[in-house]
Amino acid sequence: MELFFLFTAIWLGILTSISPCPLATNIAAISFISHRITHKNIVFLSGIIYTIGRSITYIAIGFLIAEALVSIPVLSDFLQRYINKILGILLILVGMVLLELLPVNLPSMSVSGKTTKKLVEGGILGSLFLGVLFALAFCPVSAALFFGGLIPITLKAQSNFALPLIYGIGTGLPVLLFAVLVSVGAEYASTLYHRVSRMDHYMKKVTGVIFIIVGIYYVLVYIFELI
Amino acid sequence: MKIKKLLSAVLLLFILLSISFLVYKELLQKSYSKGNTVAEVQNNKESQNYAAPPQKQSAQDKKVNTVDKVTTKPVEPEAACNFQGASCDSNNKVIAYYFHGTSRCTTCRTIERYSKETIERYFAKELKNKTLEFKPINVEEPEHRHYIQDYQLYTRSLVLVRYKDDKQQEWKNLSEVWSYVRDKEKFYQYVKNETERFLQEKE
């Protein structure tokens, strides 16, 4: 039975990952984590951290519901109404930062500590943040799968940690897979490091453009309701 | 360099525009819902609905007349029938609500279409004598938001509600529509069976 629940959770996660909204955000995430393409370990780590970020969100929501701190309809309605609207604007802003259209002084530089600096530069913290944020962006299909599919089984199995965690991994699976491919591919490509050395630079630009496009798409759909 | 500046200006302008549009829309909705409960006398009935969902049918039909743009079926005769009271048998009926939001996704449209098709295909007679009705409703419109709580909606849903003497007797969210949406025949069968059950228990 336990196994059955675990399997269901990961399957629901995979179904979610290919449904429209998470697909769009996962594409943005893939481009984000691969913009450090010459650093294969960072790409791989970012993929994992991003997926953990998604899981954190699902665990938190599962907890809120299991503890009856918030009712499913209220939460689902709130997330679907507001997060997608804010998401579009945020994506455009992040895209602009990546394209260096907006000057940003990362405050964490002054916090000191080599690790923090490394984390920020490598986009590791960014990946965590993206994971948490993107998981909050629910649309009808993903809401049906999460609130109608996963939540009932977590309540039934009284497992509001493991199952949302597994589900989160499922939703991040395409990104995780891609991260592995990039890591492997980057190693292969590093033999041509002459050319690859500037690849980070271009990938960052491409990521910025993708973020802006996905952001504009979200704004058009959820704020102007044009598409 | 010039292009960069131009691009950032355009993007920032776009962001500004979207934020102001968003805020404007939110304010519009807020003022609407305030007006609903305070100003309009006619809508007092509606605010009572929030407290007592089972008795909301007549007020709902009134709303359909004025507000629900999405309903494609002509509702006037039926609503008029309700106003005249018990002479019409439409106060014993089943309503199949399809609840959707403002932005419509492909799967959601398919669910709505299949639901409508099932009901039109198998229940033409019931539709004609008004014992069954199909109503698409946008729950993001302020006056329809109470449905979210009434029927515990968390996504686009098909909900069957049975009324007897204008009182709500039973409702069911056909949540399996999401599982069957990829199989048209199964979907038809599922909605047909559930609707039949609802109609039979009315007798």
C-alpha cells in the first residue's frame, strides 16, 4: 500500500510537470540552471536544489491543509488568482537582471563568507527561490492534480512530508533530467573549451530572453487575459 | 547601448502598465462586491445566500438573467417561470454547473464541451422540460465567488446539484472528469451515469 501511494505521488508529479503552467515554468527553470553551463557541478546541483525548492512548497501547502490552518478552496483560489499574476512581472524583472538591463547590487556580497558568495554567484540560491516560487503557480490542471489527487492521498496515508516531497520531485523531474544531460554534455563539450569559455555569457543572455518571453506570456494570460 | 536603454524602457513600461491594470481590476472588483452587499436592495437576497446556500436558487436565476454572460442557453423563459412560483415544475430540478475561471485552459474547455455534449446527447427530453439544466459559471466574477465555498471548488469543476421546491437537496462534484477527459466515451458514460442517478432520486 505504501508503495502504491509513493508511486501515485510521483506519477501525479510527472503528470503535473507536463501540464501547461508547470511546463512553462520548468522551461524557464531549465534555462536558468543551465546558464552556468561550463560549470557542470553547479548545473547539476542547481537542478537538485530547484526540485527541492518545489518540494518545500508542496510540503508547506500539505502541512497547512493537514493542520486545517487553511481550507483547500480558499488556498487554491488564492494561489491561482494571484501567484500567476505576480509571477509574470517577476519573470520579466529577473530576465532584465540577467540581460543586465537592470543594475543590481547583490546585497549578500557584504554578508561575506565565501560559501554564500559562491552560492549566489552560482545561482544556487536563485534555483531554490525559483523552485519555491514556481511551485506556487497553480493552474486548473495542476490544481486538479495536486488538490484533487495528491492532497487526498496524503491525508489518507497521513504522510504529509514524504508524499509531497516525492510529488515535488516528480514535478521537477524534467528539470532534473535536463540537469544531468547538461552535466554530461558539458563534460564532453569542455574538450572544446576555447569556444565554451564564452558560452556562460551567451547562455545568460538566452536565459534572460526566455524569462522575459515567459513573463510576458504570463502577464498577457493572467493580467490582461488576452490569450 | 541605445537599444539596451530602449529595451529596458519598453519592458519597464510594460510592467508598470500591467501592475496598474492589475490594481485597477482589483479595485473594480472590490467596489463591486461592496456595492453588492450595501447599496443594492435587490441583491440583499444574494448576500443571504452566503449564509444559507440551500435557498439560493431563485436569486441565482435572477443573477443569470442580468450578469452571466457565459450562459449560451436562453434562460429568460425558465427564470420567468421561477418567479411565478410553484406552477412551474422547474423548482424540482437538477442543475449541472460547470465552474470555470476567466482564463480558460485547453483541458478545461474540453471538459466543458464534453459535459455539455453528454447532457445534450442523453438528456434532451429533460433539458426540454426543464428538469435538467446546464450552466457554465465564471467563479472569478465577484457575484459568483460564493460558489467556491459552497461547493468546495479547487479547480474547474462539474457539479451536479439537485433542488426540490427551490431548496438544495444534494450536490456532488464530479471530480473524476479530470481523469476521464482523455477518454471521451468514458467521460460521456461517467457524466451520464451520475446525472441519471441525480435525476432518478428526484422522483
